[in-house]
Amino acid sequence: MAQRGNGKVAVRPAEDAGTDRLIAGKAPAWWVEFYRLMYLSRRTDDREILLKRQQKIFFQVSCAGHEALLVAAGLAMKPGYDWFYPYYRDRAISLALGTTVEEQLLQAVGAADDTASGGRQMPSHWASTKLNIVSQSSSTATQCLQAVGCAEAGRYFSQHPEAAKKPAATDMPDYREFKDVKFHGDEVTYVSIGEGSTSQGEFWESLNTASNSKLPVLFLIEDNGYAISTPVEANTPGGNISRLIANFPNFHFAEVDGTDAAASYAALVEAVAYCRSGKGPAVVHGHVVRPYSHSLSDDERLYRSDEELKADEKRDPILKMQMWLLREGILDEQGLKELERKVDDEVQQASDRALAAVLPQATPEAILKYQYSEDLKPTDARFATAVEPTADDTERTMADLINTCLRDEMRRDERIVIFGEDVADATRDKALREGKIKGKGGVFKLTHGLQKEFGNDRVWNSPLAEANITGRAIGMATRGLKPVVEIQFFDYIWPPTRP
């Protein structure tokens, strides 16, 4: 069920006592809505597949087989309150959080009215400012470190609420005027990933920092057994990622049958509560199925046998949920058909509206929209101020000037934080506070003395991992912090492979 760092993870059975209590505590209408969202996701996938075959959309990758796990996650969390870093199979959680089928199909047709990216990104790159769903890149696992940075920013604002306020009006423009910061002391950051992408370094680096800092991050691993055509045993030693990560400290771990709606919901409610309580991060590893090919560019019958596919069909969460609703007397066959008819009508109408709105598409003139600030640009004429001489005519090195600039800006702006490899004066700071050591402050001394003046929560050392530094910084900046990070040498910014 749920274990904490003892090397053992067991799958939560559907008849678990906690699951039974949750089932008993929910009204029949709640479970009907649970199924409606699952079926809505599946039928939206089916509609997209049809549209792709008609060459009316650009790409299709489905959520099929993941619906129970993802609707459970959406209903266990708070849209617009918690933060979400999904990946491309997360259609169902996006619907559960409040996006509409029409919004998703506007993305599929690349319409300029697409609310996720203005028609600029591929389909299945979910985003919603209102719901706190952060747009993701196509590179798998990059969302993990950004989610960690997002959680760090939420904690920082909770501990430094003054930093979230907008500055007093001055003649000089300030980026904080245009960034509305929102945060909650008990917010949780969700990030999802497929079992194949757990091979990526960013995943492991994110576990490292989430564990060390006890961050409220919920990692949802959607394990359908295949990374395109590569089976899980070829990706993961032993074929089970839960066994490899089970000894990370401070984590709550759960492994669940992700095709079982009630068991999935029980596991996710428990995991979210653990994160929200401030105890640390959580991993929920859900075993799901992939009844459709990886995408419409793939044909799984080239590498999966009929016997294997038929075995997955028996675990299809849509069919399992239908049978459960009938068996529990929540819906009868007529009620089930009526619900599904209404969903089919909803998807058809959304599709018709999206196809009618396909024009205009994003124009070349709008290429920079959503890439940079629409309110304040570095080339703004207001920044073209004359240099005013001061009484201090001391010659300074470039390193001295950078250090002085950082110090002045940190005094002015509490949203600035600095981290990287060796940028702190001393992580073990007792001797620093007692004046027994001078402190390091970077290999080039660019940050010397900043930790001593501004404290450990504004200047700190990162793990020796460049992706960890840049990924977390992106997540922090999304929330309104202004992270200043250091990669010690230019060569270190590239992937660590050498010919």
C-alpha cells in the first residue's frame, strides 16, 4: 500500500480498508461524475484519432488506459490552488481540473484561439493560467525539475510574504509590477511522468532535491509498460521503478492498480494529504494499460502480440468502471447509455466548434507572443538612462562590480534568490556566523558575502547537477521569483557526453 523509505512497496488492493471507507463516503452522483470524466477523455481521444485520419489535426497521442488514475488525481487536488506539471498523456486530469474538450481540440487544430499556447505548441501540451497548469516542453522529464522549483517558490513566498507584494511606484519600471504572485501555505505541486522517462537524469535529480528539502511535490508515475516500443524491463532494472526509489528519505510511496478507479483515488488522497501536511514529497506509481498505440505515428502490432493486447483489454479502466457502476447499482444499463450519449454529443459539438475556429491560425507576426513579456521589455526606452558619476572613483574589477550589483539588487528586491554550485559562503554556516571562516562565495568570488548578509534561504549551494540548477530556476521564475543561478564554467552547460 504505502511505505516510507524502507525498500518495500506493495500494490494497494481494491478491497483495501481505506478504499472501502472512501467509497462509502462518496455519493453515487460523485462516482457517476468520475466515470463521466473518464469516458469524456476516451471519447475525445477517439474524436482526435478520427480527425487525424481526416488530416484535420496535426498530431494525436492518447490518454487511453490512464483515465482512472488521472481523474483520481484531478479529484484529489485543488485546481487553481495547487500547481500542475503534466505530460502529454494527461488529458483526463486536465478535464478533471476544468479544461474543456473544445479548448483541447482548439490546440489540436492549431487555432489562434487555443488557450494553451495560441496555436503554437503541439497537441497534448496542456496549459491553463487559471487552473495553474504549466505548459510543458516536448523533452520528457524536463517538467520534473521545474515542478520542484515551483514548489520551492511556493514555500519561499509562504516564508517571505512581503516578497509577493508589488513594489512602490517609482519612475523606473520594475518587473514585479506586472507579475501577480499567488501562493498558499499548504499547496501541492503535481508532476507526472511515464515509466520510460524515469530513466532520464532530470527525474532522479528532482527526487534528490524534493527529498532533501521535504518539498510538497506529488510525483505520479503512469506505468503502461512501454516507452513507445521499449518494454519496461529494458528501461528499468528489475522492471519496477518503485523498488529502485524506495529508499529516498522523507517520501511517501504508494503503488496501485491504476485501472481501478477507487483504489487509485484512495492512494492519491493519501499521498496528497501527506504532501499538504508538510511532511515531504510523495510518489504514486500507477500500473495502467495502453490500449491504443503510442501515437498515430506508431503501430504497436509490430512489436506486441495479440495475446498481450487481449490481456490489456481485460484491464481497460473504462470497461472496469462500467462493470463496477452496474454491480454497485449506481447506474443501470439505461443510465449508462444515456450518460455516454450525452458525452458523445458534447464531444461532437466541441469538435464542430473547434473545426469552425481553425482559422485564423497563429500568424508569423505573432511569433514572439507568449515568448517574452508583453508589458516590459529589456529594450524599453525607460531603461535608457544616463550614467551618473559618483564620488567613489575607485577602480574595480568586473568580479567586484558583479558582486556589488547582486548585493544592491538583493537589498532592493526580496524576490531575488541565488543558487548554484559553490555560490554560498558555507553550507555548514556555524563557523561562518561565528567569524571563524571567511566563506567561499563562488569559484570566482562573484557571490562572496551574499549568504552571510541575506541568509541561507536566499543564497545556497545546489547539488552538482547543471540540469537541476536550470530546471528549478525555470519553475521558480514561473511563480514570480527572480532566480540568479550560476553554472561555474561554460562547458558545464552542455550535456555531459563527450566524443
